[in-house]
Amino acid sequence: MTSRRQALGALTAASYQRVLGANDRVQVGFIGYGLIGRQHVSDFKNQKDVDLAAMCEAHQPRLEEGMQEMSPNAKAYRDFRKMYENKDLQAIVVSTPDHWHALHTILACAAGKDVYVEKPLTVFIDEGKWMVKAARRYKRVVQMGTQQRSGLHYQKGRQLVRDGYLGKVVNVRMHATRNIMPGFGKFPEGTAPSELDYDMWLGPAPKRPYQQLRSLYHFRWFWDYSGGQMTNLGAHHIDIMQWIMGVKGPSMVSSVGGRLALDADGEVPDTQDAIFQYPGFTALCSLREVAVGRRAPGLEFLGTKGSMVIDRGGFEILPEMKIDPNNAVPQFKGHSSGGVQRSNTKPTPYIQPMKEPGSSDQQFDLHVRNFLDCIKSRQKPISDVEDGPQITTACHLANISLRLGGRSVRWDADKETIVGDAEAAAMMRRPYRKPWDRVLEELKLV
Ligand SMILES: NC(=O)c1ccc[n+]([C@@H]2O[C@H](COP(=O)([O-])OP(=O)(O)OC[C@H]3O[C@@H](n4cnc5c(N)ncnc54)[C@H](O)[C@@H]3O)[C@@H](O)[C@H]2O)c1
């Protein structure tokens, strides 16, 4: 029988950390040394007040590779619960697949650690509520890995929009397109390689036979572990969109799409479009895995006086032209009497164009720095855990609509609930697999 200790482990060691001074070194433990885990080890290494004190990996070769980058005397772990029992650690960096983010964060908070957790925060809506509850109850600093917010040009662009430079922003367009046809292949089900602790990798997700794409990196193509590109790339766009526009969430979302062309293992759509209704503006998100076409800007804010295209490399603001509205009316052979008459008014720009560069590396460094500073000041970080559910929820609502055949889903952002649709509302929560289902009850989060 599964005991509480097996599920929770670290909780028996729960201890609150002393507040660190500005000159103290922060002892950091890392879970996950994959694509972004490597990046974060390097990001934290760039900081002068950090000891890379522990590494946890479910994959033995990755654990060994990661350990080579750690500080002298760092400890290696295969089971994160053991790492959480290490009282020397003040902070945990969670770079595991999406289906682990909530539990890795909640248990770290309960063990008295501050947390830097990768986006998307969750695989289903209710997880975000539990994460916020745990972070606040245990008084932890939890930074989400939406590092774009730390980019100086993103902050400047945000200020310009908020100051009304673009006029009234009525629409935001988001795109993420590439062509990966025919996909990453088809593989038979089999036994997991001995170097991977597949049961630990699966964690709270349903037990499924191992299959090559159901693990390292490629977990993104399966609903059990991910919300597809909507929560992967879409989450970055939606984060910046909601942060700049200062909104908690959409009031209505609908989405269509499917796996239309990819010939590879996986479930999530290769083509998806979502429409979001926000208070005072609309937003569109188009995700393409199998066709690029004429490349559209990643993120574009359309205002009545100008538009702003913004990505990790910088932003560009283009003015709208002030015209006589009569001159926009088609003429063909001219209007008959009483019809619209054109004037000689020349178009003039509403605002000055503007350009600002940005850098992806700088965004990671500043985001990590902000986390470390907040560990010491106990302030909320720039991507505080409270913002995370709002972003990820917008993505999940789009996926719920898609999986229900495209019907509109209404959302009450204040009450954090789906309105008037029991079937959609039931998709806000999924069960955790044993023994992980014990965690929420034991911590009284549900
Ligand atoms: N912020 C960004 O720009 C950005 C970029 C890439 C990925 N990400 C996010 O980072 C997360 C990880 O993505 P990735 O591409 O690095 O994945 P990955 O598969 O390359 O790496 C994840 C690692 O976590 C390990 N792992 C899984 N469960 C574990 C457990 N219970 N204990 C210890 N180790 C465990 C795996 O073995 C694997 O090595 C995803 O949620 C993704 O959305 C963010």
C-alpha cells in the first residue's frame, strides 16, 4: 500500500528558510536537465551569488551531464523528494515537462523552498489555483519562466501601450508557425530504456506503455503532458498580450483545428486557430506546425493610432494614418448625387514610428536575477505565480473549445470558472495517478 511518506517525502523535512541578506549566496537545486534545464543551469551560473548545489534527473546520462556543470560538492538525485529534504537548498528550478510543474512547485513550497518554474504553469486549469494557494500559504517566492517579461524592450513597449501611444488597442494577433512535416516519426510501444526512470517521469500522469516520443522533449505532442503548441509557444504570446493589456483573462474563447497533416505519433493539433474576447479588445492566436506561408509577426498590437510588432529580438511601432473617412469609401464610377464626396485631405501619421532592439539571452539573465533578488527581498517576482494561472487558463480554454468541437467557452475571470457549460467545466480538472493523488489532500489544498 502506498504510504503518505512515499508520496510526500519532503514534507516531513519541511522547514522555513531564514531570510537571506543581499550578500548571501543562494543554494539552488535543479530538477530536469533537458532543453531548458541546460539553459537555466547556464543562466544561474552567470549570477555571482549562486551555488549550483544539487541536480535531480529521471534520466541517468542527463543527470551525469548536469552534474558536470554543478558547483563543487553538489549532490545528485534521482528522486526529487530526496532533494527537497536537503535543508541547505533555498531555491528549486523546475525544468521538467508541464505535467510535473504543479506538484514539483507545490511540494517545493511545502518544503520551504522558493521556486523558479517553467511555463506553462499547468496542464489543467485547477492546478494553477492549488499552486497559488501553496505559494501564499508557505510564503514562498515563485517565479514563472515567462522570461520575456524581463526583456527591457518588452517593458518599454508595455509602457507605451499603457500610456496610449497606440491609441485604443482593439485587437492583438499572435502567430507561431513552422513546417515540421512529416513530424518526428512513428514508434512501437515497448519498454523504457533502463537509463530513464519512466515511472518517475510519468509521475501524476496516467500510466501508459513507453513509446519513444512519450518522454524527452517530445512529450509536447500528447495531451497527458502538454497542451500542445497552444500552451508551449502560445503561452509566451498570451503572457505578453495579457500583461501588456492589463487583463486577467478572456470572457469567451473558441478554437478550431486538428491534426490535419502530420504523420507522426502524437495527439495535439498541427493547425489551430483561437479567438479570444477580452474586455474592450479581441485577440487571435494562429499556430501552424506544417505550413509557414508568408511569415506573420509573432505578436502584433493593433491600435487606432499605431501598431506594435514585438518579439524577443525587439519591437517596431508603425503609425496609422489619419485620413478623411470619406476618402476610404470606394469610388468605382463615382457616387450618385447625395453619395459620399472625397476631399483633398492628405493622410498624416498619428504618431512617430519607433524601433527598439532586444536580446533573448538578456531576458533569461534578467529573469533569473529578478528571482534571486526577490528571494532576498521577499517581494513578488515579475512573473509571479499568481499571474501564471491566468495565462495558462486562456490557453487551456482554447484547447477545451477545440476538443469540444469548436464551441465557444465562457469564462468568469474573477470567479475563475467556466460559465454555463458543465461538460467544459469538467475539463478544468484531471485526476492524478497514485501515489501523487495524495498530495493535494494531505496538504489540504482541495
Ligand atoms: N521559457 C522558455 O523559453 C522555454 C523553452 C523551452 C522549454 N520550456 C519549458 O520547459 C519545460 C521542459 O521542456 P524541455 O524542452 O526542456 O523538456 P526536456 O524533455 O528536454 O527536459 C525535461 C527533463 O526533465 C526530466 N524529468 C521529467 N520528470 C522528472 C522528474 N520527476 N524528476 C526529475 N527529472 C525529471 C526529463 O528526464 C528531462 O530530461 C516545458 O514545460 C517547456 O514548456 C520553456
